[in-house]
Amino acid sequence: MPTFDELSDAQLVVAIARYEEEALAEVYLRHAGAVLALARRVLGDQLEAEDVTQDVMLRLWKNPDRFDALRGSLRSYLLTMAHGRAVDIIRSTTARRRREELEARRSAAFQHLERDVWDLDAAQQVQAALAELSDAERRAIELAYFGARTYREVAEELNQPEGTIKSRIRSGLQRMRLSLTAGGVARP
Amino acid sequence: MTPLLDHDEVQELLGAYALDAVDDDERRDIEGHLESCPRCRGELDAYREVAAAIGNCAPRTGDPPGHLWDRVASNLRASRHGREEGTPDAELLRELRGKLARPERSTPPASVTPIHAERNAQRRRRQLGALAAAALVIIAGLGIELARLQNQVNQAQSALAGRGIQGAVVATLDNPLHRGATLRTGDGRDVAQVVALDGHGYLLASDLVTLPGDRTYQLWGLISGQPVSLGLLGGRPGTVAFSFGSAHPSKIMITVEPSGGVTTPTQAPLAQGVLTS
């Protein structure tokens, strides 16, 4: 019988559905660092980021069947949950008051993305894909994703029509998708 | 409620949605549309993957901490224990009662009535234990149609899946901005507690009798003087989550209604309480 560290992510999720704690521990080892990093990046706070990471792991534990391997990787699934949860926290009334304070702490945008990353090759490709975007597209995606803003808030901040921001985000993601697919980071 | 967004409008928003950058109303509409539109689901999956690839590059600071795994692991055991034994709700309820205790209420000290208190706790534990497995979770917006109630229950279950309802209640209680209410019957019996924060609330029923199959408890918020349905509680409510968006209910009420629920109360409230901070 293979040990948990030999199992694929999808096999680990099956084991989690059978309440195998060690399978979740293996998922934690593989992915919690990335989840924590994203949550910390959005929230600007280590403790809140740890809460989000815990939420994400428990959500997988309680509802492993919500993960659909056909729709994306486990890493993507966990990061998507973490981002959603972090954004909820930021948008709550109490957290909103902290936004300015957060802004000051948050380092400038995408420039530092390549630092300390686990998967350097993928990170370089993401950097390259971002570099192919127009400044306007990049800025809109960055403010929305890491700044936890709605596209309306982005529009207001950049003094642009909402429709323009909406389509910049979409076109930016479409172009990044093409570029990441070509580089093998995203599935075709 | 008719969705406000058509296919094309949803499609234009998919990029923003993948970045969690739409407001709550749009999110609801988009999620409704996604259920029936494989094309939009496919496009969304592609954007989500790109978003996750960007998120995957956030700067790390070494391995995930061991103490955090310890926290996760202790919660796993707690949640399995909860499913098997069905007791955590009772603990939670006591904590909630403690936090909501009003200074002006003359509650006898626990030491005076140890037997009753213990018996009540046991009864409550049995009641809540049986309910924990089927804990009904309800989310309801303002002015929703009854036909959508069940769908909203499912959505709320997804929304709560991450932390478990008890974690959510504890987190709400821990926030000093939370509001609370004790729901009391006309003859002065406390039958449920409510805590609420930022548009979300939780009801912990402690003393509601099981209804016959053709009846349901229904939860209402008094909003601008009008009772607005916050959802169906079923015939044996335990701990239930609900949502009221940006509205500010001044009072929370429970009525007994036909099992499909009603849009306006047909009965006087069985129990009610003022939501105070």
C-alpha cells in the first residue's frame, strides 16, 4: 500500500472522504504554504491568514466532494477558496476601516511576486504572462485580486468607466490564459 | 426574484467574478446562471485557473507552520466528535447564553438549581445532538420567493462549509460588534438565541417543540416595520444560519407556518426578541 506522500492530489482527496487525517496532513504539507501566502498577501496579516488557511483545510475535510479534479487542480481549488474567504474578511465592515492601513503595508503590486516562491518556473511564466498585458489591464487585475476590490471600486479608483474595467479584467485574464497554456502552466 | 443579468452580461462579468471582484447581488445572479450554463462554467474555470496561478506566486515565508496544523488537526477531531456524539451545540449554547445574559434579568445563580440545570443541559444535549446531523442551514435575502428558499439553503451550506456553523457562531460572538437577541414566548419562556453580525445571523434553538410534518418554524426579521422572511427553520430546528444583507432587522421573530412557508406571517409570533448590540 502506498504511503500518503506517494498519492496524487486527487487520490488524497478520496482518502480525505474516508476521514483519513494523514491524507489531509499531506495536503497541508503540499499546499498550505501557498494558501497561507495568498491569504497573507490579500489580508496583510499573518494571524488572519492562518485563520483563512485553517478554514480552507477544514472546508476540504468536511466537503471533499466539492473538489472536482476535472475542473482544475487541487492547488487552484484551495487558492480559490482562500481568496474568496480573504476577500470576505476584507469587505466586512470592520475590516474596511483598516484598508488604508493595509495599503500602506502592502508592497507595491506585482513587483515582488517572484520572491521566495516555491515553484519558480511557474512563477516566471506568470510574470511573463503579466508582462504581456497592457499596464491598464495589469493594474485592474492587480487592484481587484490583491486589493480585494470590486470592479466598481477599481473603476472609481482609476477614474474609468465600469464597463472598461470589466472588459480589461476579462481580456487580461484571457490573454494570460493563452500565454500560460502555451507555457504548460494552465491546461489547454 | 428574476435574475437581473442575462447570459451576455454574466459572461462580461466572469473575469471580475473569477477575481472575487463583483458585488453580492451580481454574485448571486452569476451563480444562478452558472448552474444552467456549461459554457460560462467552462470560461470561468479557465479564469479561475489564471487567478490561482497569480495567487500561487504570492511571496512565501518558509514552510507552513506546525502550530497551524495542530489547530487544524484538533478541529478535525472536534468536528468528527461532533458528528458522532452530537454534543458541541450544547456547549456552544451555554456559552451563547452566558454572553447574551442581560444584567437586568434576574437569572438565578447556577449553584441554586444544579439538578434542573443539569437536567436541562442533558435534555438540550439530546435534542441538539439529534439535530446536529441534519442541521438546517438557511440563507435568505430580502423579498425572496418561496420557491428559492431551498436553493438558498444549499448556497448557505456551501458558504458555511469552510468553518462549520459552530466556528462561525463563535467567531461572531468574539466580534465585539455582534448583536444578539433572546427569543421569548408570550409566557416568558426563552426558546432560542440569535447572534448577528454584518448581514449574517445564527439562531440556536434550545426549547422549540418538534412540529408535525405539515408545519414548519419560519424566521422573520422586522425590517422597516415589516416582517421579512429570513428562512424556513423546519420542524425541529437546531442551529441555523441566515442572512439579511444590508438591512437592519430591529426584531427577530419565529412563527409556526404550513410546511412550504409563507411570504407574510399567518400567525402571531410564537417567540420574539429585540436585536440589541
